[in-house]
Amino acid sequence: MLTVCIFCSSCATVFGGHVNTYQRTRPKDGEPQRRVRVGALIADVILFWPGTIVDFATGAIYKPAPNEASKQENFKTL
């Protein structure tokens, strides 16, 4: 039981919140790549590097999808 808890304890999985479908699904050819949460990646590598594998497998290491409101706002400022 302790081993399972240790292997499931990765920073982005524990502290990253709900993982949505945008984070779980791989982008298709021609689609923009998902952005990695750099802070969680560094914490995983420093604290417990096998946690990095768990985060990438669950998709928790990736940032959530940008919402439409921020996309429109960025378009207006250009």
C-alpha cells in the first residue's frame, strides 16, 4: 500500500486539480502541442522523479485548455 501511495504521489497529479479531456488527449497532426506545467515538472524531478512518469501518463503535467474568453481578448489586443 505504501509503494502504491509513493508511486501515485506526483506534484501535478496531487496538486494540479481536475484533469480534463484537453489534457488527456494527444494533439493530432497540425494541432498545437499541449504546454507543460514547468513548476510541476521541476518539482517532480527534484522531489521524486518517478512521479514525472505518473504525471505524463495521466496528463496532469499539461496545462488546462486556454478558455475562449482569453483567446478573444488576446485577439483584440493585437
